[in-house]
Amino acid sequence: MTEIITPITADRNLPEGVPLVASFNDNRNRLSYYHPIIKQIDGVRTPITEFHKLSGSLNTVPQIDCRPLTEFMQEVNLRKAFIRGDYSSGKLSQQARVVQSQDPVVINQCIAKLVSNLMQTGRHIGEIIAIREFIPHETEIRYFISNGKINYHEKIDKIPKEDLPTEQVQAIAEVMDTFAWSVDLIKHQKTGKWYCIDMGLDGLYYNEQTSSWIAISEHPDKNKSPEQYSDDMPNINALKKF
């Protein structure tokens, strides 16, 4: 198995339109990596979040004591919370990502469904579960940033330009300026405030099962996705790996 430990950004073999190559499960794609950084940035709003360790091994079912998660919900007065893994949320059902009770048994059932979802979709479970303030929303937007600047964002016709979270994203871009990133934000359904909920490296990873280069972060505009250069990519063994 070939693994890229540190994202590669400068290699003479890379096509000009590819900002980086990395492992799909690069540590920088963890919520526990970027959330502590961006929540300290002035002007950037994030959901209240707490991290909890999973126990177990490759040969056992992941386990967690859910009582501290109940205490978190009680402390911040949450009747509903968002549950996700360190790398990803459960994409297959709402029951795998939203819990509507402070009961630790119900929370544990949600986590079990989350782990099942992640396994079914081939996502890395990681060693951490995040419990977050639930933000009711109907609008979500993805930006792309690199070198301290905003490259572009997906178009949302129903939101005026002046109401977009551009200032928040620019503040993130100026701090997270080492690599190229996607940045996801949602708009609170009642207050109209924007929250940064997710980030991911913007580049390519090598899928050994299909022997192909695939975008780490999906682009709404395929003409701006680094995946368009997949056929021009060198053999992975030709790249420097650190």
C-alpha cells in the first residue's frame, strides 16, 4: 500500500492545476485538527463542539461511554445534537447523525448507526466521535481557498451576494494558508447567521482499488476540480513521499 504521509504541493511531476495530493484519510481532514484552529479566528462562527474518544480495535466493535455526551447536552442545554466521526458524518440516514434525546442509550444507538454508515460508505471511522450543537438550516455553501485567498464558491441564486459569508471564509483563508481547502458553511434557519461546519483538503488522492486519482473534496464546478487532470497525473511512485 502506497501512502502519502504529508500533502505534496510542490513536485515537478504534478500538473499545474493540481494544488496538492494527499491521502484521503490525511490527519488534516480530521474535524479535531481544523476545528480547534478556526474556532479561535475572530469573526468565524462554529457550532459548539466536544470530542470523545472511541475505544476498541480492528477486531472489535467501537465502543464509547455516552454519559459524558449526555452531560455535554445538558450543560449547553441541547435537546437535539449532531453526531459525527472525526473524518465524516453518516451520509446514509439522519438517524446516524442527529440525536433528539439526552438519553445515553439513544445517543449510543445513533453512534452505532453512524459507525455502520461509515463502514458501508468506506469512510475512515477514526478514533474520535464529535458531538455538536445542532444548527437548523436549509442553505449550505462550499468555498474553495488557497494561499490566503478565496478561489471561488458554489452559486446560490436565492442568497444575495452581500449576505454570503465571504468575510468569514476570507478570515479562515488567511489562517489556513499552507494548503488548499474546501470550506463548508450553513445558514441558521432562524437567525440567518452562518456557521463553518466542515473543511477538507482540496486536491487529489490515489484510489488503489480503481488505480485512479480522485478529488478529495467534491467541486460543484467540475471545470475547476483538480480531478480533470487525473489522466495527466504521474504514477504515484514517481511523487515524493515524506
